[in-house]
Amino acid sequence: MAETKTYREALREAMVHEMERDENVILMGEDIGVYGGTHLITDGLIDDWGPKRVMDTPISENGFTGAAVGMAMMGMRPIVEMMTWNFSFLAADQIIQHAAKLRYFSGGQVQVPLVIRGPNGGGVQLSAQHTHSLENFYGHFPGLKVVAPVTPNDVKGMMITAVRDPNPVIFLEAGALYGTKGEVEEGDNAVPFGKARVAREGDDVTLIAYGRQVNLCLRVADTLEEEDGVSVEVIDLRSIRPFDEDAIVESVEKTHRAVAVQEQWRWFGVASEVAAIIQDRAFDYLDAPVERVSGAEVPAPYARNLEIAAFPSEKQVANAARRVLYMEEK
Amino acid sequence: MPEENGNGENGGVEAREEGSVATSADRLVDLYREMVTVRRFEEACQRGFRQGKIGGYLHVYIGQEAVAVGFLDSFKEGDKVITAYRDHPHALLLGSDPKNVMAELYGRGSGIVKGKGGSMHLFDVERGMMGGYGIVGGHIPIGVGIAYALKYHETDNICQLYLGDGAMSQGAFHEAANLAGLWGKDGQCPCLFIVENNQYGMGTSVERTTAMTDLAAKFDAYGIEHEKVDGMDIDAVLEAAERLTEQVRETGKPYAVEALTYRTAPHGAGDFFEKYRTKEEIEEWRQRDPIGILEKKLLESEAADEEKLDEIKGEAKEQIDEAVKFADESEQPPIEELYTDVYAGEDEYMGEE
Ligand SMILES: Cc1ncc(C[n+]2csc(CCOP(=O)(O)OP(=O)(O)O)c2C)c(N)n1
Ligand SMILES: [Mg+2]
């Protein structure tokens, strides 16, 4: 059974599903209760669950994230909302220095089953301080798990998995897509971490992306098929750490050509990692160097035209695909 | 006594009548034993460091013993303790075997956290030791969360949260204290903040790091009641510990104690020159060494004689010598340990071994 729901509804449904299952699951964050959540993800939940399960916090990202780490060490399963991931830099000490490493430096004596979630990425003219894609940043640290679901079904299923995971999970939501709709499975649709999704099957070239760039790649795939007669495979990574190397390798063994697309800046980004994995494990299958399409190397601008220019465009991705296919750019 | 805090003689703590708390002779002798054991342990660590057996950072508790010994005397089964990197006494006093603690410092597989944390990261979760932490102030929000969880799970346990004077300048402290005060309004945060005010954060004195040197009073900003205690006088600490742990347990509200104490040892074992303080100052505080004060009290009240004290010292030495021997003879951690405990659950390691 599946129903059409928005990304927002699917996300909320997952959290409620887990709150019903386990009393240790609580929600906490700034303005998530009475105010309803800045992005309305938790709207109304405080009425159903009360302030102990849906806890409004002061504006202290480091403080309440740290408190959630302590709660998690004690067996609670807090889901912490970062109003947006941009504010997580203030909590970076708790996330990176504490949550990620506690299990290791305690010699395995503690675990930190903590989910930190919120909108990530740009696209809604929030400009420099409110626009970041943090997959590579958090993906860098051993001890964290990092996921970036893009479909309503995945956001639900991966949130369910995140809550049940005994480790700290960085849950990066496609902030610009909260209102988008898709089929969502009923009930427990837990989606495993570390498994990419083939968003579209194809034979000639592989586009690899995550988050809202997956949707862009799907549009490019339509264009390339219609205009150029090219069959495009699109891989949605979904999970950044753990990372599904096999899915990429298998696809490239079939298509022999790959383009990695990311909203974030090029230097030291996820796309570079994708390219490295392909050259490590599928070098002999490649018919062309792996291309990367990334955001412009600037802080995110405000003006609509500038913002659009700062992120990968369909044209850029299509031309990158044409280049690896040794076709004329358009 | 130097006037460190701008709070007058003795840092604003009322001078106490000797023996004003009716602590039984036997109990005082036990506490003396604990203090001496902790001191011997720390001295052995300093030796181990000089010999190159202990690496990294090493922070000892010499001079401050009455604080942890006094407060942990009121520890009840199920309570939790969290502190920073000056954490050896907390683990030892909760019952961790000195052998495993020393082995940790020696970087051995038999160490209390398998040789993965070292001096700054002692954990003994079964006994309530929720860790030593190396980022100044970083453990404070965690301790507040632990206290919250104790209430969320409807226990009547509390969290003893130790922090330094220096840590109180961190944002993490202020954010966490605000949360504790807030959650405490509903009786949901049984957290006893124990400020180990040893007058310095590394080489910078309290009055050189904050304009408002009354550290206890800072908790006013967060609706947390507070007091000061003479952290060199075990009797005074015991009295405060008993009363305040029970109060926090009953009310579910946080409380803060500023224990005025002094680290007579250098900040870290590698600090050879102490440019930030005078020999005279150290000597003055040494006159109020907590072990010395208690020794005098025990002898004067005839709770113990010289012979008894020597016997205790001898036993402590023997126990610590054994711990050192155990550590020295233990194996290094097996190399496979490098890759474990990164994640809980199945997919523990994500790299190439
Ligand atoms: C965030 C951070 N900044 C600086 C340091 C270096 N450092 C280690 S201990 C210390 C002094 C802390 O003083 P205090 O909190 O009074 O504790 P004490 O060492 O006196 O017990 C400093 C600055 C650190 N470990 N973490
Ligand atoms: Mg200090």
C-alpha cells in the first residue's frame, strides 16, 4: 500500500511512527512545539504528545545538542531539529568532538543513538549564511552516519532507520523540497543506510547525485533521451556515510561514463570522492574521465538569477554528460 | 591564604570551627585513606610521565583531593558522574580498579577504555563514571542531559557534574546552565554542579579571565541556587555533599557548589616552569593541604595515631605500586582494536584495514 504524500508529511509520519513505538524517542529543538516548527515539520505534534516528548529549547545549538548527547548516552533517543543545518556550526563541538567520538574514546562503553535533522542546501534565496550543503563536512568524520534522502518515501524510511540506529545520524533534508509529493509506503518502510537507489535505469552514461540534485539529474535524463537519444542512468546516493561504492561501480561497469553532480562547492566534495572511487575500482571500464558538476566557488548569493547561477544547472549537467559521451555540447 | 577571588580571606567561605561536623572517627579514617590513595596514584602518574611510560597530556589532582573525595562520598548507586580531563580520582573513588586506570595511562589493552582514551577519557559506565572529557566545557551540556534523562526515566538519581573555574567562561557552560535552570523549574534536572575552583585555568588566574570572580554567583543568572565551600576541608565538603546531594535528589532541581581549592601540582605534567604563580603562593596553600588538615585533625582528636597513619600510607603505596606493576607488565592493545568501537552495531569500520 502506498499513498501520495509530501516530503514534509512523510518525515513527520516517520517520527510519529517511532514515537509511538518507543517512549525514549523525543523531539527537541528551537520553536518546534508551540510555534509549530519553522518549516512546519512538527506542527501540531506538541498538542498530541505534550512538552516532554516535543520539547521547545532555547536558542543554544551547542547546549541542547550536547544535552541530547547526554540523553542518548542514557538510552533516550532524541531527534534534534536544527532549524537549518547552517546553525549546526555552533553545535559542531558537540556533534564532532563528542557525539562522533564518544564510543571510541570510551572504549565502546557508551553509544549515542541521536538523530540531528533539518533542512540542508539552498534554492530558496536565503543567501550566504543560510545556505550550505554539509554532506562532505559531516561525511568526513568517522563515528557519524550521514544521509540525504530526496524522495518522500526515502525521507520516511530513512528517518525510521535513523531513529533505530545506535549511532549519531546526521539527517540532511532537502529543504527546498518539503512541499514536493511522492508515493509513500504505509507503515514501517525502513530504508537501510549505505544503499544507493537507482532512480532511473539507463545504459549510456551514469549521473550520480544526492539530495535535490537527483531531481535535476532526472530532468536532464529526459532531455538527453529526447534531444540526443542517450539512455541515462541516475543514481541517488541517499547515504553519504556509509557509502554505497558497489552501486556506482556496477553502474559504471555498464555505462562506462559518469558525471557526479553536487550542489556544494567542488573542492574536497562528495563528487571528488565519487570520482576517486570510480578510478579505484572501475578504471578499466571507463571510456572517458569522470566529470564533476558543482556549485560556484562563492558564498551563496541572494538575487534569484545569481542564486540560480551558483548551483548546477540542467544545461551544465547535460553538457558534462555530452562531454563524457564525446558529443557536441549544446 | 591568598585573596584569589576578591572574596576576602578564604575566598568568601566562613571559617569553620574545627570538627563542627559530627563525622565519626572511622569514617574520617576511611576518607583519609581515600585521599592518600588518590595522592599516591597521582604521584605515581607523575613518575610514569617522567619515565616516558605515560604519553600525551597528564593532569593530576594533587591538592584538590578533598573535593572529589568529599562529594563522591555521597554518591548513591545509580547516580552518574561526569568531569573534564582531571578525572583520575573520580574513576578511582567510584571503584574503578587502580590497575586498569594506570594501565590506561600506560596505553595498555587492559586499560579501563582499552587504551583508546588515555588519561583524559576515563569511563566506567557500570559504576556511574560517564567520562572524562578533553574539550574544556564540552562535557557540561552532556552532564545536564544525563541529569535530565535520570528524571525522564523516573529514577531518583542525580548527576554530579564537575567543572573547572576556567570552563565557566565557555559558551557551553552558559548554555547548559540555562538549560539546567529551565528544566529544573519542573524538577526535571537533578544536576549538582561542582565547580573545582583551583584558582587557575592552566596559567591564567580567575581574576584574569572574568570580571565577576564570584563564580558561584554566576549561577544566579540561570535561576540555580548556589553556595561556596572550603574545598580544602574534608569536613566542610562532606557536610555540603550530604545536604546538597539529598536536596538535588528530592527536588529534581540543579544546585551549584563552588569548592575553593588549589592545585599544588603544575597544570599538566609537562609544565616545568610555573611563571604564572609564585613559590610563596604555592607554599601558602600547601599549609592548607587537605591531607595535612585531615591528618592534624585525626591526630588531635585521637581518631588515629601516627602509627595508624603510616600504616594507611604504606597500604596505599603498596596498592599503587601494584597498579604500576600491573600496567607496566600489561600488553599493548592488539592492533585490531584500532578499528573497533567506531560505531555501535554491525558496520563498525568503514575504512580499509
Ligand atoms: C576548548 C578548549 N580550549 C582550550 C583547551 C586547553 N586547556 C586545557 S585545560 C585548560 C584550562 C582549564 O581550566 P579549568 O577549567 O579551570 O580546569 P583545571 O585544569 O583548572 O582543572 C585549557 C585552557 C582545551 N582543552 N579545550
Ligand atoms: Mg581551574
